[in-house]
Amino acid sequence: MKTLLLSILAATAIDASAADGDTLRLTGATLFANPSWQISMNGTEAKYLRRKQAFVFGGEAHFSALPCDSDAFAEDYNFPTLSIGAKLALNNGVVMHRTADPEWGKLVPVDYDSHLGDIVTLYGSFSRPLWRTRRWQIDYSLRAGVGYGPHIYNKVDAIDNELIGSRFTIYFGAALTATYQLSRQWGITAGILYGHHSNGALDRPNKGENHVGPVVGLRYAPHHDELLQRPAVHRPFTKYWYADLRLGIGGKTLLEDWQLTQFKTDPSDPDYRTDHFHFYTAYSLQASLMRRYARRWASGIGLDLFYGSYYKRVRELDQAAGQTCSHSPWSVGIAAKHAVFYHNLSLDMALGIYLYRQMGASAKEIERPYYERIGVFYSFPRLGGLRLGASVNAHFTKADFTEIIVGLPFRLSR
């Protein structure tokens, strides 16, 4: 479950995309350094985040199609770069320590500092040029992958590390960079990079670490001049409607259990500030009507059905607290949906509102009446467009659960 967001599925009958060509070749590499700072996402986090400095360095191998390859997707994106990267974040300078505060309830401060710990990350990146000349190139990039860090929240020497609660984490990143070509093959890259590691609510704690800072690098780009050439032919795209059916299975740990053991449990109790949390399964069924109005994009609307096995535990906690409210494992929502395609890959997003949800008193405090979804998918044209992917469901950017999704599009018109 911890490696869910490594990439996956594209939405629609992408028999057309296969015909558009999918030539990729190794077109360069980059070594980079990224001094960064941990961001306090709210006032509570700012209280215990004492120091914020980190240092990140890594490298990427770049792949892209060239104008001579006649790749319609590449042309639409101004010949983007797909990269495989690895980086190491030295996080010993990120320090956390809770002091006495009425907000912490029964929590008793400890006599040592907790450190975030180093994280190594493997990821894929999609970079699109916004402007390209013989000397300059400006890009934005999106990244997704998996991180690993052995030093996580525990009751022995990292009890105040609320940022990372599992060794394996999901990684998202975004960057805006400019590259200056020193020669036909070598360039200097500089810009700003944001990164996020969390476990998608698969474990606790799950505040997530968020870092931002300048990035500088040395780039080898032997095909830079070739990318300035324009293809002779642009292939038109035929718009169409399709229905998208998806089934998801995933899971979560409860924020309610975390808050109970951290702030409402007596220090003499074995569960006081525990690092062991029960894992609950969650399921979803999605039915959407989508319009593929460009080779790169599709938008539409869908109905989402959720089932959460954890509702019994929520009900138990509410009853123990004297709360009288309704509980149901079922939730129903309606969502606006958007997908961005590059060949068989897609990034899918949704913003929905619940039509029905009864998850108790705590949900009214920690959730919102709306939800967000983001996932990465891959489509298999030889299997009728079958899609496999992974998605995170969130409330106001806070992960609710993470799931693996399998789906099938049905083309409705040509």
C-alpha cells in the first residue's frame, strides 16, 4: 500500500494515443542541489517546529521526443521532458520539540529534541517548457514518487516528530526553473522547488513534511538545438464523449485515534502516545461522464460512492465521549473532474461535495463538506483501455485515505 502513487493510468479510449506515436529517447541529465526549509502549515505545527533547515541533492535522467519523431502529444506540450530522478534529503536540521501547553491536553513534554531524519526519494517527473530559445529555457515540472526514511515517529527518540509516521512515504513535488545554455550541450539551471512527503493517511502521524527552497543544477542537454525545430505536420484531434467507471480499494488510519492517544490518554496507559494504529479498509465506486475535448485534456462530472469500514470505530469513540449522532459506512458525493494526458499516462483531479455523509461528531470538526482527489494513472490499450492507478482522497488538502483504482472507459461518440 505504501508505494501506491508511483504512477498509473490514463483515462479514455487511448487507441488514438497509440497511433500518435510514443517515441522517447534519452536526451540529457541533471545534477542538482536544493537548500530548503520546512514550512509550518498551521499555527499548531509552528509551536513545536524549532528549526527548519534541510539540504537536498540528487540527479535526473531526461527522456523526450524530438520534433523529427512526429509525436503529436509531444508537439502539443512543446516537447516536454519525462525524467527519472533520485534525491537525498538531509533533514537533521529539522527539529521538533513540544513544551508545556494547555492545547496538548494530557501530553507530557519530553527532555530531548526530535529530528525529522533523512529521506531518500525515487520519482518520475514531467517538465513542460513555457519558453525556449537557443540560450534560454523556462519550465514548470510536476513530480510523483516514493520516499524512504528509517528515522520516523517513535516513543524512544522521536516522540515529537509529528511530520512522518512511516518509513515509506508518498512524494509530490513541483518546480519552476530557468536554464541558461553555456554551450550547445551544457547549461546551468536555477529556480524554486517545493516538495511534500506523507503517507496518505496509511499510518500516523501524517502531518507530512513540506519543504521549499531554491534549486540549482548542471544540465547536460545534447539535443537542445534539435528541440528548437518545429515539426512539419500537426495532427488534428477528434473530440468525443466517454463514460468512465472505476473501482477503488484502499485504506487509512484514523486521525481520531491519533488525537486520542496523543492528548486524551493518561501517561500511565500503554497506549499513551503510541506508534501503532489500526488500519481500516476503504472502498469507492465512481461513475463519470467525460468530454475529451483535446488530446491533452478531458473534463466532466461524476457520482462517487464511498464505503468506510472504520465507521464502527468512529461510532465507538463518539459514544465514549457522550456524543449522540448518526453513523453510516456509506457516503455519496458529486464531483467536477479533470484529466491531463500524455500518451498512456494521466494526472486525474476532482473536486466534490458530499450529498450524504454520516461519519459522526469528529468528522464535523476535522473534515469539510467537500473533498479533493488527485491521482496518477496508466492505461493499457491492448486491454481495451483498462486503467490502473493510485489516488489520494483529501479534505482541504489533508489526506483522508489512499487507494488503488482500476477502471474502464467506454467511448460514447466519435
